[in-house]
Amino acid sequence: MKLTVLAFGAHPDDTELGCSGTLAALTSQGYEAGVIDLTRGEMGSRGSTELRKKEAEAAAKIIGLKVRENLGLPDTELVNSRENQLPIIKMLRKYKPDICLLPPLVDRHPDHGDAARLIKDAIFYSGLVKIETKSKNGTIQEPHRPGQVLHYMIDTHFEPDFVFDISDTIYIKEKAIHAFSSQFDVKDPGDEPQTHVSDPAFFEMLRARAKQFGHKGGFEYGEPFLISEKPFAAKSLDFLISS
Ligand SMILES: [Zn+2]
């Protein structure tokens, strides 16, 4: 299966926070999009891995994703090793995306930057023919690199290279975030700790931030992106920027 856009997250829910408005807008226009979660989020303070798996599947349906896979890499230990790069390379060669959306290189949670560096290196090595990988049925995979690599925003602010118009999909984004009911906008924390992101104030901040960046881009709501400093081919972003 070939995907136009493949988004990666360190934890299930990273892509919902950073780029689900963009993904929903693209899927509604007929583009094929998928998400790869690197870890099961087993070190999270709230919820269980089983619950977050169900939440991730529900969010994928809301966004209209064709694919959502979890690589089961160790949460809080995203070491940039060949062992951890290989399952990412397999996903890149399997889905052959034109564009990859990655977590930010610098963020409050160290896993987000670790994930971004790990995936960026995997994207480079995915283009090397001598790094051999096999698909599940045993056939050797072809090398593949996406034409463009972008970083989305999760928590720490950055000055974006461009803002994607999510005015029509902000409510889909918020519904997808609400699918992770163990993690966000938790009004009654129960027996588990309230966290930086579970506090309803964080959810309110997300809406305000979408409004702020939307205003910057001339839209009602927007999602900010940084273009990776080394795009691998001259794949045009026009369809993203002008839509
Ligand atoms: Zn995260």
C-alpha cells in the first residue's frame, strides 16, 4: 500500500496533538494517510497500554487513517540504534510515503526529540540499498525516502515555516484527542494523578494555540510545521500549503 503522508509519534496520541487536523483535512480530500506510533506509552502516568491501544484505534477512525501501527519500542528509551531504526525503515519501505510528519526535535518530553532524531536517521538509511529489510512475507523491500520531512508541534513553541489551515477539521482534531479520554481534558482524575497534559487547561491551550497560528496564517485555526533542514527530494509542498 502506498501512502501520501505517514506521521510518526513517540507515544500513541502525539500525532493527535500535533498534526491530526492536517491529517483529517488530507484524508477528507482523498489523500491516503497513516500513523506509526513508536511506543505503547507504557511509562505514562495515566491509563494502561491496552486502554491507549483502544483509544488510538478510535482516534484513527475519527481522522480517517488508512493505517495505524505500533512498533512496541521501549517508552522513555528511544535510543538511536540500528536495532530501533530497522522497524522504522520497514514501515517507510512498506508504505512509501511522499511526506513524513515527525515530532519536534526539541520538546518538553525528551522522548519527542529522541523519536524525531531516530526517525530522521531511519529515513536516511531507508534510502540505502545495502541496508536490507524484508517484508512479513519474506520479500526484500525496496529502498525508499520520502520527498519531504516536516516536524509538528506538541508542547514547546517554535516559529513555524508554514501553518496548515485546519479551520474545517479543528473539531475532528478535538474529537480525536478526546478519544484519548485517559490522557486529556480529565475533569475528574480519580485514583490516577492529574498530569501536565490531562489538566483541562492543556486542552484549552491547544484550542487557543490553533487559533493563534490560524490567525498567523490567515485562517480561523491552524497547525504549525517546521520543514526539516534536509529534504531528500524536491517534492513540492504546494498541495499542503495551498490547501
Ligand atoms: Zn508524547
